[in-house]
Amino acid sequence: MTNNKKLVSILIFVLLCLTACTPHEESMSMKKGEKTDKSATFLFNFTPATLDPHTDDDYTAVRAGVGETLVKISDNLKLKPWLAEKWETKDNGLTWTFAIRKNITFQNGKALDASAVKSSLQRAINQSYAMRNALKIKEMKANGHTLTITLKEPIPKFPSELVHPNTAIIDVDASNIAKKPIGTGPFRVLSFDQGNQVKLGRYEHYWNGKVKLKKAIFAFNEDANARVAALQSGTADIIYRPPLEILSTLQTDPSFKVSGVPSVRTHLLLYNQTNDALKDENVRKAIDALLNRKEIVSSIMNNQAAAARGPFLPQFPFADSTANDQRGMASVRKYLEKAGYQIKNGKAIRNGKPLSLSLVTYSSLPELPLIAQLIQSNAKELGINIKIHLVEDSDEYLMAKDDWDLALYSLITAPRGDASYYLSTNYLPGGGLNASRINDDKLSKMIHQLNSTVDDAKRDQLAKQATALINRKMLTSSIVHPNIVVAYNQKVKNWTTNPSEYYMLTQHLDVTP
């Protein structure tokens, strides 16, 4: 009997110990899980129609850490190796040899070599008119991990073209590239809910170091206020471009951090030169004179921008600052008079016809509609009627249609620290982003000369001359250079805001429990 009592006592003691230990063990298990199963949700302002990196104008695959390019741009806008470890040319940019890194695999386990890179670049130029025009590839030869590219003409800065996210290297044999591209990056696509989010999982065999997050969500919402609400409610950890008017609220809340850095983006006003009125340089200058850049910076941009004197940031050696300084209503009247307009009965009229223009913009950058309203209001004072149209896919709309006159647009103008790509795609006839249908012989000659020049100092001078001509003829109006503003939860670690806006979810991104 005594032995039975002892046995029962021992059993009770053991059960108590197990019961006491269980919460601790579960807690330790949770802590372990927190260290290895960490996740974060990033909320972006553009909604992509596809994840295909060769056709997606929103560059989602690269931004979400799925795809990578041969060459990368650093935080100080210098070229650096990525999937290519080095490159060289021996004939002033006509033929290029790239050494592809070894021991890299796609997210399906297939090895990356020069042949895979060749297939991916070939698909990029087949799928993208803009990439075909920019890269000008005549022939590619793959041998092991060496890729030789021969161009149709010398391009001294060709490696900088391979920074573009539309050249991301993917497995071209994947079955559904639009929804599940297979890249080499730190995150692989788990699912794509168009218009909502991309679910991502860590690629365990990533070549460039340990990926800290196990899972991530790259979500989309073009409503800036909704993005802030998601951050404040905890459904998003990082949000891109919060409304500028709410920054002070976020900055004073210890739960959040706000990062704002100068970007290489420029907000522009485009002039459709198929419009008879806008073919007149003086009409374009009149519209430009309506732009109160100081008011836009202070009132609309909440001082998170700088007034632009051209498409490039002034610190670039190729930036020209000889912008038109004639502003205000008196200047508008002067230019309209030069163009043959008279202000009668509150309307700007030429040959009996009032000046009436349509202005296209989009709301995913919330400041653009506000700038449009300011232009509309100022124009009304001088009898110019401007009707605003908001569109969803501005790139497709502007390139495909001619039923617009003005467009408020935003472009990354020098993401590779060079002027050539922006000038070529936006101002050459047939350029992939030449929505304004600009065809200026003198400017085209300058750009072609720039594209074939090797010496950096000469290139900078040619770019300055081209930009001066753009400003002088008012082929486009550069309005402001906005800051890139990101707000995130204080638990987020290792977030870096890259001026190019290309790299967002990286292997370094982390969260604390």
C-alpha cells in the first residue's frame, strides 16, 4: 500500500512537471518560429496587370525580389555587378562580353548559365518594343558562363541598359510567366491575385546570402489614404508614398518611421504635338508659365520635392539648368499674344476658335490630380479651358491614343546615372516612351551623337545641349523632382530606399518579433 502511494505521488509529480514545462516549451517553440518564420507586408501604389518582368511597366518582379538583372544600380547611382560578375568591350561598345556568375540557380533549381541568360534577353526584346529599341542587339553567343553580345551599333554605356527591370533574367521555359515567373531572386512567387497582391516565399537556395524573411506579401492599393489606414491598422508593415499631408502625423507617432530621399523621378507635363495649337512653341511656353512650381512644392508636395529646371536632378553632371524663368499671368499673356491669341469675353481666342485642351493624368500618384487642378484653375483665369481626364493605365493610353492634348506624367529619368535612356526613349521618333510624338531633327542628331560617344565628359556636354534644347523649345515641362517617401512600422529592420525605385524586397529586409 505504501509503495502504491509512492507510485501515485511520483506520477502526480511528473504530470505537474510536464504541465509546468509545456507553456515554456511552447513559448520557446513560438520564439523559434518567430525567428525563422518571419513575414512582412509591403503595400505599393501601382497595380500591375502581369508579373512578366519583360512586359510589366510596374517592374513588380524586380521590386518584389523575384527577378534580378545582369547589372545593378547602387544607392549612389553607380553601376555594380549582379548576375554578371564583370563585363568588357574592346571595340568601343559594339561587342560586349559578360561573365555570368557561377553557382546560381533559378527558383525551380535549374542552373543559371550564359545560355539561360541569352534565352531570357532574347525573350525580353521579342516581348518589349522599348527594350528592342534600347538594347539594339544583333547577335548573342553563349559559351558556358560567358555571354557575348554584338550590337547593331556601338553603345558605349550598354551595361547601364541592362539595369532596366524589363531585362530581368527568368527561366523562359516556365509554364505561366505572367502569374508565376521563375527568377533568381531571394523570393519566389507563391501566388498572384491580380489587383490585390503577390504572395512570396523565401528561396532557400538563394545565391547571395541568407534571406531573413520566410514569407512576404507585395500588395497593391492606388488609394494613398487606404495605404495609411493599412499601416495604422497593422495589415501592412511598409507603405510606399503615403499622402504627403499626413506625414507629420506619422512622423510624431513612435510606432512608425518615415524615410524620404531625393529620387531620380521627375513629374512632367507632356504636350501632344499632333495637336495643332501645341505645335506652336509659344502656346507650350504659355502653358508652362502657368506652373507655379514653388506653390506646387510647398502646398501640394508638402516640401517633399524640389522645383525642377529640367528632367534631371541638378547634381548630375549632365543636367542643364537653363529653364524658362518667365512665370505668371503676365508671361502667359505675352506668349499667347505671340501665338496669335486674344483674350475676348474671358476666353483665349485665335481665328475665332477658343483654346480648349484636355489633360490626362492618373491617381496612383495622388499629387498629380492636384497639380492638374492647379493648372486648370490658373488657365481658367486667362480663358483657357482645360478638361481633366483620369485614366488607369496612362502608359498604354498615352502611347495608343491621340485624343489628349496635355498629360501629367511621372518618369524615372536617370535611374542608371546616365541621360541616354531617357532622352532616347522619350524624344527620338519611335522611342518606346515618346508619347508626345516629338520629332525634332536637331535634337535627334544630338541624341544619336550622345549614344555613340565614349568619353564621359563629351557625353555630359551633349546631354546638357539636348536638355537645353528641350527646355528652350518647351518640348516637355519639368515640374518637380519628388522625394521617395516610405512609411513603415518600427519593427521593420534593414529597409533601404533606393533612389532608382527598383529594389524593395531584398534578402536583408527583416522584422523584429
